[in-house]
Amino acid sequence: MPTFPYRNEHTITSNTVVVAGATGDLGQRIVRELLRGDTLVRVLTRPGSGTGDALYGGEERVEIHQAAYTDRAGVVSALSGVSTVISAVSGARPVIVDAQRALLAAAVEAGVTRFIPSDYSADYRRITPGSNRNFELRREFAAELDAAPIRVTSVLNGAFADMLTGQAPMILFKRHRVLFWSSPDQILDFTAKDDVAHIVALVALDEDAPRVVEIAGDRVTARNIARIMTELTRTPFSLQWAGTTSLLGAVSRIGARVSKDNDQAFPAWQGMQYFVSMFSGEAELHHINNDRYGPHKWTSVRDVLEAHLNVATDDR
């Protein structure tokens, strides 16, 4: 792994970066990566929240600013003199559209030159309307970003590889099965959260970053995952057909209509929609550029699963 920041033909400079959502899982990882160099970081937190102070109070190069997204003047003040805003917020419409819209408006007013939205997903630009709520929220906000007088870079990374350890119920560890929809040979893009954070930090310092940077720490199929699990556990893991993506999409739509948790970011039916987008191939990445910032040791799906199995064994 190169010493941060890595310098190649792309211009990377040291500056001050604001991270919104810096107290969340991915946000903390992004801040950690930014602090590997000489970057100054401003953390934007909600008023009255002590989480920012608890996490970053001892960091000399981290400033903590408290402001609600509805406080336009407060957010503009927090962004004053900053070159880049990184959004790592997570949620449904009130966050992905409404809060980010307020953050974007404040960034433009404060004279910020670059904005990195909270995408960090598979390619939401090509999905069928009505097939994935969270992706469509990102696509809706992307249209506003493209119309704003600010340079924007989205980082698309497929699914977080970390989710394969249980959050995404694709691997049935106790039943020795790997689920798939439609085809076990559909390519699936996965990137570990630490790798995503590493690239986001580099993108934040890259003045030549394009509108979209696509990365994938690993590209596997359900068949590959079954083989990996068999090799790691020395127990046969078989593929289990769970239906077609069309059927899963229909079930997810029913779930969304009857659900009482539609304001949550990841209700069960939303998880179904992610699998629809991935196994249909609509959200597959097609312009991956893992080498944009030079050599990097990417975390593979095998690495993630092996680490998870080792922890599970130690906890027995």
C-alpha cells in the first residue's frame, strides 16, 4: 500500500475537507483515511450530539462543527473556507435527498469547489424505475447535483463486501447454502468498507477526479462464493435457487406497500430490492478503474469471509 496520499499523474493536493456523517461507520473510516496525510478535517455533527467530541476530541487536525441541516447559516459557516465536502450520511429520503440538498445548497453558498455525495453503491443510474427505492433516491439527488454550480464526484463500489458476513442474507452459514436469484453466474461487485474509505479520501484530494469513480475490490458470482465457502470451511456449500429476480421484485413491492418501516434505510423489502438490482445485472459496474490512484491491496470476498469465520471460531 502506498504512503498516503499517493501521487501519480492525477493532481492530489492537501486541503481542508468537511465530512458530513463522520460519526457513522463509513464516515469514521473516511476520516481515519484523511488523517493518514496532512489533511485538515472538519466534522459536521448535529447540535447536542456528543458523539463527535467523543470520537475526535483528541485529534489536533479535526475541527468539530455543530449545525442542523435546517440551519442554513450554521451549515454555511461550517463549510466556509473548505475545498471539498464529503457526504457519508445514511438514511432514506429525509437524509439522502432532503439533508443532502441542504448540504449542497450550503456548499454552493460557501464557495466550496467540490462535493462527494453519499452514493457508495452499485450503479444506480441504469436500474428500472420502481425496482430499488434507495438507488432511485440517489438518482434523484444526482440530477440536482448535475445542475448545481459545483464539481461533483460519485464513488460507485458495488455492495459492501462486509455485508456478506450476515447483514445481506445471501450466505446461509449454518445450512451450508449460498442463495442466488435467476443465475448463479451473474457477476456481483463487492468492495470492503475500508477500501471504499481509502478511495473516497483520495478522491477528495484529487482535483482532476471525474464525475464518477468506479471501483470493485472483488467481482464474484454466487457459484464463486459457494466454492470459497467450501474451501474455507472444508464443508460442501451448495447453491440454492431462490427464484427469479422478477419474482423477488414483486415480493419486495408487496412488502413495501404493507410495511410500517418505510422511513428506515434498510427494511427487509429494501434488502430484496438490492438483490434484484445485483442479480438482474442492472447495477453491475462497467467502467471500473481500480488503478486510478496507483497500487492498492484490495480486500477480496475471500479475505472478508475468512476473517469472519476465524472470529466465529474464536468465539466458540
